[in-house]
Amino acid sequence: MTDPMVSTLPDADMQAAPQALLRAAQRAREIARQTNTRLVLVRAGELVEEAVTDPPPAAPEKRNAT
């Protein structure tokens, strides 16, 4: 089974796209939390407004491969 958040495209920019999308989503949640604004998401093909009240999840630590 392949990870859906890993790009299989040869272009280096596209390799970074899945992680960039995750960062953008996390930032949108942070801004929504700070401004008390609801997020608009698509879930199961339906537009859903969601209040963000929970604290952000802890980011996994990055390890340097040296």
C-alpha cells in the first residue's frame, strides 16, 4: 500500500507538493483558531463549516539523516 501523501511524479517541485499542502492546511487552522473563524472543508463531497477550537497537534520532530 502506498502513502497517499507521497508524490510519484518526477518533477522536484511536485515531490514537495504534498508536504506544502499539509503546511498550508495547518496554517489555515492556526489562523482560523486565532480569528475565531470557521473553516470551510469538503468532506465526502459536501461543503462543511467547522469551528476550530482544539489546540494544534504536536508536529513530529524532524530528524537529520547524517
